[in-house]
Amino acid sequence: MDAQRYLYALPYEYYTDLKVRKYGAHGTSHKYVSQQTIEMLGNPEKSKVIVCHLGNGASISAIKDGKCIDTSMGFTPLAGVMMGTRSGDVDPSIMPYLCEKLHKSPDEVLEIYNKKSGMLGVSGISSDSRDIEDAYNQGNERAILTSQLYARIVSKYIGQYYVELGGCEAIAFTAGLGENAAYLRKLIVEDICEAFGVTLDEDLNNTRSSDNRIISTPDSKIKVMVIPTNEEVMIARDTVRLLNL
């Protein structure tokens, strides 16, 4: 990433002296999945890809010509989209407000952000998307709200990265939710379909498989893929590459 994407709008010396900047996470997964996505596109020399690593931890990345130019996680993995128990992005001023109202220390509120928020906090049911999906299908209002909020936040990042990339050829879903939660993939794509002309093939979206696959319709303006991540293979490849330097 370049400085305009990894810097925060804080006093510049916090970056130079204290190393406060966006670092991101899930890099091994994003690298593997983006490479697989580009291969499925026919290995073009130029490519614009968005990878959605959606698990109990979640992050979105923008990949241009095989290199990550932006990612949703920040200084810590707490930033970005909502997750199983993590809040994702929140207004910084909420921290002192909650400290005052709940009579808690900043560390205690940070613990809430990390372990009692996200899907668990909004739904009041579970951090497990399978439990949320069951409740969603039964018409539970908080489960429906949780799913809609999750999809809306992910779709906002997709929209942002579409603009940053100057377009997009493929959106790839990976990790626990990305690979298995068909209903969430559908909600996310429904949020962006009108703006970007993305359409899912319902049957392909609902088909479980351990293979890389395209789940969008042939006339979709952006290909939508499900690509099981394989961080172990990526680590092995990087180890071999480093040993051969």
C-alpha cells in the first residue's frame, strides 16, 4: 500500500515516531485467493480484483495487477468490517462515552469491542453465522438485522474498492462465511447488483463445493467467485521462495 492508503489523519510524527499506520491482516489468505482469482480470469497482465475474507475475523482487500493496494483492517485486526465478536469501524468518540456511561476503563471497553460486539453483540444470539442463519430463516428480527448490517458494511467496502481500483473484474469470497454462508453472499451481492450490474446464479450460489467456482451468471458485469483459501500452501510457497533467495 502507498502512504495515502496506510496513513491515518493523525499528527504525522505518530507515524514516524510510533509507527501508527494501517497494517492489515489475513495477507496470506488474500494473496492466495487473489492469485487463484487472477488465474481463473485467464492470467491477464492487468487485473482488478476484490477479495472478501469473511470468517470469524473478516477483511476486504483491493488487488490491482496482483498487488494489494488497500485493505479494511487497520492498525489492529479490530478495524474494518464487523466480525463474529469484533465491532469493526466505530466512531472513536464512542470509547470515552461508554467509559463514562458504563463506568468502565478504556481496556474494558476495548474488550467489549473485541469480544462482545459484531454478530454476537447485534444479534444477541451467537458469533457463529450458522446460528445467525438458522434464526434468520425463522424470522428472528435481530438475526435479520445482523445479516443485513453485515452485508451492508461489506458492500460499502466493495463499493469503495471498486472506485479505488477504477473498476473490477472479479469479487472473490473466501474463509468460513465467504465459502459457506450462501445467504450472506446473496445479501451482499443484492446490495451492489444495481450499481455494478452483478448477478448471482442462485443454484450455483447454493451449491456447496470445495472447488474454486464462479457463482455469477454469464451476463454479470463482474464475476463472483468462491475460492477456498489455503494459507498453508501459501506459507510453504513463501518459505521456499525465501530459502532460495
